[in-house]
Amino acid sequence: MGTPNGELKKTQQQQQAASVAKTAATNEDVEMGDDEAARADADTLTLEDIKEQVRHIEKAVQTKETRFMTRTVRSLVPLRRRLNEAVLLRLAQAYFPGVSPSKDAFLAFLSAASSGSGQSAQASRRLLPETEVFLHLLLLLHLLDSNRQAEAVSCSQLLWQRTGQFNRRTLDMLTARAYFYYARSHELAGQLSTVRPQMLQRLRTCTLRQDWHGCATLTNCLLRSYLMDRLLDQAARLVDKCAFPELAPNHELARYHFYLGRIRAAQLQYSRAAQHLQQALRKAASGQRALGFRQICTKLQVVVQLLIGETPDRQAFREQGLRRPLAPYLRLTQAVRSGRLAEFNTVLRDNAARFKADNTWLLCVRLRHNVIKVGVRQVALSYSRISLVAVASKLQLDSAEEAEYVAAKAIRDGVIEATIDHKAGTLSSRETADLYGTAEPADQFQQRINFCLQVREQSVRAMRYPPKKYTEDLESAEERREREAAELETAKEMSEDDYDDF
């Protein structure tokens, strides 16, 4: 039999263990309650932010001021990270009428929707088309972020049909976003090529309605579709037949110039391609906001600059966020500048997968002729007279005949100033003429002047001025304060750019 002290000690241990377990269970319940409360608070804040954007939409419809709608469109990116079905369900209850096809279509994509949910006081108000499109955009973004591709395609099709029923200038920015996500949802589902006829038809409609936001977005979506399927001829015809609107936002202009640069590079128009790619980088956001776009655009620009005989700026390979992705292109640049064909072939072989993934493989293969030209130029500058056999050996060509053909082409293209003695089998270089005695410096200065004038012209066109009303009576002090506050807010909105869509 156990001693009384041992039984007492055992009982105390059991009571202590039970107390610890009870405390742990209580703490777990408290933590779960805190998590639920925090989640509910976050949903409430998200709902209030969305309602604030809806008020901006109503103000934009009443005042016809685009700055309020611009603010709403910019809020889509931060809001999409905080969306969930509970928030969307409460939005449907707050804004859609009690019985309407739009509400039924909206709730069909929400698994948390219940038939017994009541409607709030705001649901009886007339729903503006702008508010309806904005709420459907939020739903589509939630479906895309949840990887529900089939439902996202269905939702985008309903939104596409709904936006086609309105012709309101206050809807232009929201419908442009709807067109973009319509194409994006079909692209993720592998069905982008099937909706080209619909996008072409809507592009004609937007052109007739002077919906420049929709025209810019649809043009870029069509160009992306053509380039993904390598339909370069159709993409070039679209660019030639359709005029891209000059009033398009910066992110759409950047995309357009990038696609145009790819098209011109494939058409061997390297100088024009380099200009378009430079414009794309100028229009793109700086820093980390459009890093992926700047990476792929810089890669293509490096290859195009090498094709036209220019050396890319070394600073481009040292920028933060670009050093590692551009490492293969730095090796490619070094190989082209050295003129060593063996090193160039090694770089191509080692980085073939990367170049193919970046859609620059065909352009990189074309650089072989540039490597040979650089080698021929270095040989011509180093030797006043050299045999073609030695040229073939230095350039790692197969025979002296091939070296003769390469040297003859370089002479015809103006790469070198030399003569070929076919009988003796030699290459004789001429004395280098004074470069400053030619028209080359004047041509370079003219290019720089044209670039500066173009930048100034684009800056003047991009400026916006508040309306001036000279015929109105003199304003009071209070009206003057209100006007100055509105002008300050307008200036602040003008200084911001929508770069979150890259």
C-alpha cells in the first residue's frame, strides 16, 4: 500500500496537470477569438475602403472629373490583395437591388452566398453602371487570385457583355481594365487566340466612340496575342492600320512601344526597334514597381544595340534588380566586342535555354555576322597587309575563300577601308581618314538634337492645365480657398502615374 504522503503528492500533480491543460485550452480559445476578431476588423476596413472608392465613382459621374475615376482605378491593385468572399458578399448585399439578374450573376461565383441573407438600406438605391462594373472587376480579380480559371473566364465574359451595353465616357477607364482582365483570364486558360474576333470588333467600337483608353488596351492585348503565336505579319498589319492614341496612359504606351520594338526587330529594322525600346524604358516605372517589364525590355534592347553595331552602356548591367538577369547578355556583349567567334559560340551554347525563354534566341543567332565584322575590323586596324589564310585563322573560319568573302562584304558595307588582292591572297588596309573631317559628327549631333526636341514635345503634350473661366464674377475669399484646395489636390493627382499595372 502507498503512503498517505505519496497519495497526496500524486493528487496534487493530477490537479496541477488538469489546471495547466485547462489554462492552455482557455488560451487557445482566446487566440482563436482574437484571430477571428482581427479577420473581421480587416474585412470591415476593406469594405469601408471599397465604399470610399464607390463614393469617388459617384462624384466622378456627377462632376465629370476624371481624377476621381483615376483614383478608383489605381485602388484596384491594393484592394485585390485584401479581398475575400465575405467582403464580396457584403458588397453584393449593400449595393445590388434585392432581385436583379446582375446580383444573381454576381452571387453565382461566391460559394459563401446564402439565400437567406437580407439586404441593407443602400440596396434600394439605383446602381450606377460605373459602380456595377467596379464591383464585377473586384470579383474577377478575386477569382484570378484564387486560381479559379474557369470561373474567371465566365465572369470576364459576363463583364465583357455588360460593358458593351453602355456608351459613357465616365466608364472608359473601368472598361479598359475590364478588357485587360478579359484577355488575361483567357490567356491563363489557354484561350486567348479564340477571343481575337471579339477584341477586334470591340476595338472598332471603341474607335468610333473615341474611347481612347479602351483602344490602347485592346491594341496591346491583340499585339500580345499575335506575338505569343508568332503571327508577326498580322501584328505588323494591325500596327500599320490602327493609330495608337496619344492620350493613352504611360503603362499602355510602354507596352505598345515594347511590342512595336519586337516587331521591328523581327523585320530587321533594328534602328527603329532600338528607338521604340528606348521609349518603352522611358515610359516604364523606375525602381521595383515594373522590374519584370524593365528586365525583359532591357534584354531585348541589348541585343538590338549589338545588332546595329552599338555597345550597350555598362551601367545597364549594374542596376539593382538587373545584374543577375542580364548576366548572360553581359557575356554575349563581351563576346561580340572581342570579335572571337569561338567565345561567341560558347556563350550561345551555354545560355541557349535562357535566350529561348526570353524570345531573343533568333536575334542572338543573327549576331554571328556582327562578331565576324568586329573581328575583320580589328584585323584591318592591326595589320596594313595580311594574308587571307591568316585572316581565316584569326577569325576561325573554314577556309581562305570564306575569309575573302567576309572581307569583301565588310568592304562593301563600309565596315573597313581596304582592298583585296585575289592573286596574292592578301588584304591591304588603307589609312584611316580623319573622322572629324566627315559628316559623321554632324549626324550624331543632329540625332541628339532631334531626341531632345522630341522629349520636349512629348512633355508639353503631357501637361494638363486647369480650366480658366474669365467670364465669371469675382470670387469670394471662401470660394478662393476652396478653389485653391481643389487645385492642390488636382496637382497632386497629376504628379502620380499609374505604374501598378506592369
